[in-house]
Amino acid sequence: MTYPQPGPRPGPPPGGLPPVVSSPGGEDTGHPAVDAVLRSLANAARLAPAEQIAEFEAAHQVLQETLAGIDR
């Protein structure tokens, strides 16, 4: 009987975790809520995949509320 070869192991990528950044490119958007979302998404890269889901859902919610507020 043969067994399948194991796939990639979960965990940080080879070479370690990416650095924590304030936002892509290191620049702020000028909108505090959007800047906070960008920081949370950058920091989510350091979490286990199962924990990232909550961060992505929270970011999505904040961005939806922010965009909805533009029309008001």
C-alpha cells in the first residue's frame, strides 16, 4: 500500500514572517477607519489561517460601513 506524499506544512513561510506595516507602501490614506483596516490586514498575515478569517470579516464590515457613509 502506498500513502500520499505530505503537502506543504502550515505555518510561516520559509524565511520567517513578513514585517508588520502600517499600510501598503507605508503611507496612510488619510481616512482613519481605512488606515486601521489596512493595519489590521497587514497584521493578520502573522496569524494562523483560521484566525485570519475573523480579521478579514471585521475589515470587510468596517469598509462596507465606511463606503455606505460616503453617500450620507
